[in-house]
Amino acid sequence: MSNFPVVCEIGCNHMGDMSLAKDLALSASQCGATVIKFQKRNNRELLSEEEYTTPHPVPENSYGETYGEHREFLEFNLSQHTELKEYIESLGCIYSTSVWDLTSAKEISSLNPELIKIPSATNLKFDIHEFLVSNYHGEIHVSLGMTTKSEIDKIIDFYTDNKREKDLVIYSCTSGYPVPFEDVCLLEIKNLIKKYSNKVKKIGFSGHHLGIAVDIAAMTLGAQVVERHFTLDRTLKGTDHAASLEPTGFKKLVRDLTNVSKSLEYKSKDILEIEEIQRKKLKSS
């Protein structure tokens, strides 16, 4: 497990297959993930009838004749999430899930995970926030993609008013799959730190870009946790695989975040112990 917190977002990359979900979790744990996270939706609650019955906008990525059927195919029930939680914890990692609606928030909170995530898409659904601050006592993580500055203020104020801001972790995020580098906007991390670091528990970075260089930069800018999507094969069917890291990339990400985080220190004294022998050997007076 990484010394620097790294969230592995499996999301729906399991393609509705519990065996594949466990294979992904096992691989993520072997790569050093701290948290292994899935998604939970109640599609009848989340989608309108029209949205549910309309075909998927990208038919080659669909697992059903309608978008609703596609989403149902990718959904695990609460019993399956219970099984995943037990399995992930047996691997020495933390289980979590992003909840997209109130019913899902109630279901996942009943499992009492260490943290629950509210995704960018539903971070303005205050029925979810209200339920979690009143009924769930773990960390609440919120992504801020597709969210205006005034809307972010509203979210932070809600947690402050309910005296839960110290359980809140917010993520700088651009919602896109994948996101071109010019739209990652890493310096927004500095804005979040400047405005909210004295209020919330942590400020993180959730990335949907390619490669791992951006994540290292995010950490050096002050992100305290990094989240990336994970897959075993970026060419698999589905919208998220292309913006995900495969095991080799994820393992390198964990390695580099851990090593660079260790290096972000001031010198404890003018001449470090490691330098003493070289000073005696090489230093000219």
C-alpha cells in the first residue's frame, strides 16, 4: 500500500462481472492502491423515463438495448457490494463506492465503509449530502468537476453549517474521458487550498487524463490524495477504459507518488549525514 493515499477507481470497468471486479481489486492491491472504489446507482431514481428508455448514445459501448438496460447490466446489488467490501479488506485495502442518488447513499452507508464518494455529476443533489451528514460518520469525499465556484461555496458551507467539514475531502477535477492536458487545469488545486484548506479535511485531485506525470505535479502542488480510474485493458468495451490506467501504469503512479512525496522536505540541517562523507572526500575549502 502506498504511503501517499491513492484511490483506485474501478467504477464500472468490471463490466457487470463479479469475477472481473475481484480480479481488478486484486491487481489494484498488488499495484499499491490505498482505496479501491466502485459506483452505485439506483437507475430508476437517477434517470427519467425518457433517459431510461433511450438507446445509449454510443451503441458500441452499450450493454443493453436502452441506456437504462445498459446501466442495470453494470450495476452490483448491495449483497455484491458487501462481498466486494469483505474481499477488498482481506487484501489490506479500503473499500469505497461513489453514490449517485439517495437510495444508493442509504445502501452503501449501511455497510459503514471508511469513506463514501459523491461524484461530480451529483454533487448538487443535497438530499445525498443531507442524508450522509446526518446518518454516516465516515469521511465524505466530493468531486468538483462541472461545478461553479459559487456552487462549491454552497457545498462547503453546507458541511460547515452541519459541523462535518472536518470529515470532508474535496477533489479538483475536470469531467471528461479522457481530458486533454490543457483542460486539466492543475492550478485549481492551489485555488482550493487557498480558499478551503483551513476548513476541510483534505484536498485531492481526481484525474481523467493520460499518463501519470500530471498526478505527480498535482501532489507537488498540494493535493493530499490522488484518484485515478483503473482497468486491466484500456481497449475493453465501455466509456471509462480509455481514461484509465492499466496495472503497469498504476504501479508506476503509486511508486512515483510515494517517492516524490518522500522527497518534498526541507533540509533538517545544513549538511545532511549522507553528505558528510562526501564533504570530507570532495569538498574544497
